[in-house]
Amino acid sequence: MPELPEVETTRRGVAPLVTGLSIEQVWHSGLNMRTPWPENIGQMIGTSVVEVKRRAKLLMLALSDESHVMIHLGMSGVIRVLDHVHPHQKHDHFKLYLSQNRALVLNDPRRFGFVEWERGDWRCNRHIQHLGPEPLSSAFDGLYLHQKAENKRQAIKSMIMDNQVVVGVGNIYASESLFLAGIHPHRAAHRISAQRFEKLAEAIKTVLSQAIAAGGTTLKDFKQSDGKPGYFQQQLMVYGRASEPCHRCQAKIKKTKTGQRATFYCPQCQR
DNA sequence: ACATTGACCTGGGAGC
DNA sequence: TGCTCCCAGGTCAATG
């Protein structure tokens, strides 16, 4: 479910509720997630949460003993901060019992997410190391994209969803950004001009920023950490709007596939 | 090196 | 009501 805006929304909701609190107990379901549960997880008891960071779609809890908890929400993960005594929900897989009667709870029906815990520099984590730049950083711009596209014959949509190129752009915001930039999702990446890459980089920044400001997109079940849905779905221009009129030109929005993923675009506005 | 495909999971909705 | 099929916000190993 979550792309960068949903993970950032989660981080902003969770961080003020858990930062500074100490870990009193840890629990996990033991069911297979994308990666194995960390061993000796009980050793984090007694440490405290120093900071909650985000890199790409990963959440990272920095702990006071220089270790860190790395959480990925996969497709269906949701994190909430509840009381110690709360009803156990189906698909709850990880719970951190903290001081002040708080509990951080990860619920993930599809179990594409994971929780890892390790010591040392979090930037050396294997999931972090080979990632491209953050889309909202200054390292990401049209020139960078243009250079990355050299020799790439793949569809531009696939390219911007590649975490080695840029992180955090998932299936919803890829379609939305390409609409805003006026680029057809299947255009071969190396055939796009520098000027249009400028536009695309700007579009990605705009779409992601606006989605963060709206608290993310709730298609069916994404919840902010306070339980409210995100509101960006009200601003979606193409995603999920197959055969509805384009908000800009009234042409019918088309649905197609890029790789195995659904893609939405306006055949008039996007070339 | 690059690009595409299948696999990992559960649940919800459509169609019969 | 119940069955089957398809679809879903992400990644990554295997394959061509």
C-alpha cells in the first residue's frame, strides 16, 4: 500500500509518540515476512527510541545502544501507536511495548513487509546501500534523470519506479507524475529530451509533496497513525480513473499495463 | 549491462 | 450463498 508519502505520513505520526520512550517488551508473530525475524530481538529491551527516520519506503527506529530497527510496510503494512492493553488484531505481526503505556503495532495482512534489527551504521543496511536518491532532495533533478536514461530503452514508467534510479515512486505516483509532466508512460526512456526530464523531475517532486501534505492516499485501507485516512485520492488525476474524463481535456483516461502493473494515462495529454 | 517475468502472501470484489 | 478468478500501494531472484 504505501509509497513514499504514506511512509512519510506514518513517520510523522509515529515519531512524536515514541521518541524518547524506552522499550519494555517486544513481541512478533513468528510468521514468515519478506525476510526472517531477527534473532535475539529481546536484547533491545531496556534501550530507548532516539529517533524515527525514513529512507525510501523504509522506516528506521534509532535506538539508544546504537542499534536500529528497520521496518518495511510492503504492500499492506500499517503502523499504529496504541495502549499496552489493546485488542489484538488479525495480522498484527510486531509489537513494541514502550514506556508511558504506549505500544507500536505493525499490522500487515500480506506479509510483504519486514522487521529487521541490527547494530552499526544504518546506512550500511543491505536494503539501503544501493538505493537511488530521495526524490525530494536536491540530488534528484532533470539532469540526473536524463543521464540515468542514457541507453535505457525501457518504458519511462518502469524507470522511475526503479529504486536504483530514484526511491519512493510507486505505482500510483508514477502514473500521476507522468500525467503532470505530459509524458506517455510507455515512452522509451532514452528518447525523452532533457527539457522534458526537467518537467518530469519537477512533477515527481510536486506530486509527492502534495500527497504528503494530504496525509497520503487511501485507496482501500491505508490509515495515518491516528487512524484517519489520507486524502490525496481526491486529487488523483489518472490513477484508478479508467474511462473517466481527463480533468484537463475531457478525453477518456486509459488503463494499460506496464510490466505487470496497472498504468493509467490520458491519451491526449501524454505523448 | 539491461529488461522482463514470476514468486512471495492474504483479502476483497466481480461474475457466475 | 458459494465458488472461482482476478486484482491490489513492493521488491528481488531468476531468466532471457
